[in-house]
Amino acid sequence: MAHTSPTRHRAALLASAAAVLGLLTACGNDGGATGSPQKVSGTAAPATDAPTTATAPTPAEPSGDVGTGRTATAAATGPSAARTGAGRSTGTGKATAAASSRCHTSELRASVGRNNPGAGQENFPIVLTNASGRTCTLHGYPGAAFVDASGRQLGPDPKRSEGSPTTVTLKPGRSAWAGLSFSNPEISGARTATPAALIVTPPDERDHLTVTWKGGRVPVGGNASSVFLTVFSPGTGA
């Protein structure tokens, strides 16, 4: 049986996000939103597409599920509107098993891989690596938000691209990735900002990881300012 290469798999997942972004660009404006400040570590990094890694987990307000919110904390934990679908189990037995095997924030290391631009889109892999000594699982979408040096969210809440979440099993040292995509601001004409960091929350977790952002400017308002996330898949997205 033939196996699909990680590069082709990443391209297929990101193609869905690119198609949705193209429709939004043609349909008009998408207003930005900012949130109340929350402190994060680190300072603004130079604009480059070099891979970056996360700092230690930072506690956030409980939410019980994954999502993207308007403040740094909410983005890491998720509003009620974004809590449907991915990352949930049905039945007490299944829910208990999923909770016991789930990768916790303290067991993971986050990074952002190199940009893989194409068709007017900027595409970055958000990578979570199992840094613990046990095997654990990820299921669904990450929570994510761009923040400035003071911890204030930049731009609108990220949106979820259509996808079918599957459970990714991570042995110690193994990784999973989710795509982060947005329209190139120079093409879309969106209002931009350069984030200091990207806050990333694993599925169903309350605490987040802070990754220094080195990917340059991102859209924060105006035309095609939406940022899209895909479901987690095995590998690093490289």
C-alpha cells in the first residue's frame, strides 16, 4: 500500500484553508478585534520565517475545551462558540480513557516551523512535541492567538478550517502539527502588526505555551484578516 509523504499531506491540509481564505478575500472585509492585556514572556522578535520554540507553560483561566478567544487567556482556552466537535469523547468510559491518555501542556514542547508560502497564502506549522516519558494523545485543533509584548491579542480570533479530527498518538519525542494560514497582507491589503509571540494551547487543556513569533507581519484587520487553523496530524509538517 502506498504511503503519502508528510509534505504532500501537509499540502493537502493547507489547500483547504487556502480555498476558504480565497473566498473570504473575494467576499469583503473581516473586522479585527483586540482583547484585554495578559502578560506573556519574551519580547518582539525580528521578522523571519525561522523555526521558533516555546517557553514554559503559562496558567490560563479554565475553559474545559479548545478554542480561540479575544484575549490572550481566552484564545488559549476557547469561548463556548468554539467548543463543539473536536477533542470530545462520548460515553463515560471513552471520556475517562481519553482524559487519561491526553497530552497535557506540561508534557509538551511547542514550536512554529518554517513558512511554506503559496498562492498568496502564508502557511506555518504549529508543532507540539511530546517531551514527557509516557505515550500520550492529541485530538482536534489547537487554541492560538497572536499577542504583543504586553500580552494583548492582535487581530481577530483564529478560525477553524474544515477537517476531520483524528487521534494522534505521540510516543516520547514524537510530534504532531496543525497548520496556521493567512493571506499575504501585501496582496490582501489587510492592516498588519508584528506579534511578539504566538500563544498555543493543546486540545482540551487549560494552560498554554508561549512561542516567540519570528514569522514577520500578520493581518490584524481589514480585508482578508482571518487566520485559519487545521486539525492536528502526525509529524512536523516539514
